[in-house]
Amino acid sequence: MEEFTHIDEQGQVRMVDVTDKKPSERVAVAQGVVSMNPATFEKIQNQNVKKGNVLETARIAGVMAAKKTSDLIPMCHPINITHIAVDFYPQQDACAFKIEATVRIFGQTGVEMEALTAVSVAALTIYDMCKSYDKAMTISDICLVKKSGGKSGTFVRNNVQSKHEFGASS
């Protein structure tokens, strides 16, 4: 059984010490889906939501959330993110929007949590802006799609399509 990295010898929770880790380029891509009724989907697509441009507001919220991840997740390190992209892909047949966040850093710790947080908060923002039209919206399938860099190397989730490739600038 692997050792727990966030628990010390006395069983107390601790932040992992990354002081001696070699800095490297680290990239993480996460995604999620917000499903809704057809009328809500059309309102977002046509920018007819009373509260304003839903997707641009959600994009800003996702970027801000990624930057604040260490304030929300207790053992995450505060880091100097070098790039964040939050993108939306309409799924017309499903009346849904796929959200994809890419986070990049040159540093000593990964950015998986930042990418996952960006997707989560972007999805919650879509819900918040459209809940008066559709309280039954569903947020689902939030997951890490891929990551690169660091000691553990590259991870790519099978059977998940991503618009972003490592090394590509957005």
C-alpha cells in the first residue's frame, strides 16, 4: 500500500514539502458537462439570458477560481500559474456545454486541482446565471483528462476527447 503523502508519521495532516522537487513545465486539462433543457441551451447560445453573456462570465469565473484553488482546497500549494484557458463546446444534440480548462505552470507542483476547480466553478456559474430558467440543469463528468510534467509523468484518460494538446498555446 502506498504511503499517504498528506499525513505525517503521527497521523497529522500536512502539506507536502515540494522544496526539493525539480521545477518543470506542468500542464493539466480537465473537463465537465452542463446539461439543460433546449430552451435554456438556446438562450445561452443566442446570448438572450437576462443576466448577460453566460459563457464569457463563466470563463472569467473559471480563470479566477483556478487562481484561488489554494484558498479552497486545504493542502494545495499557492502557485504562480503561467496560463489558464477555459473553453466551451456546445453539444447541440444533448443540449449541453462541455467545459474544458487547461492550466500551465513551470514549477514544483502540478496543476490538476486548478484545472478541476476552473471547470467546476465555470459550470456552477452557468447554473447560477440560468437557474431562473432551468433549475433541473445537471453538472456532470468533471474529470482530469490529462496531465504532464513532474515525477509521475504523463497521464491521459482513455476514451475522452480534448481540444487541447500539450505544448499548444491557447
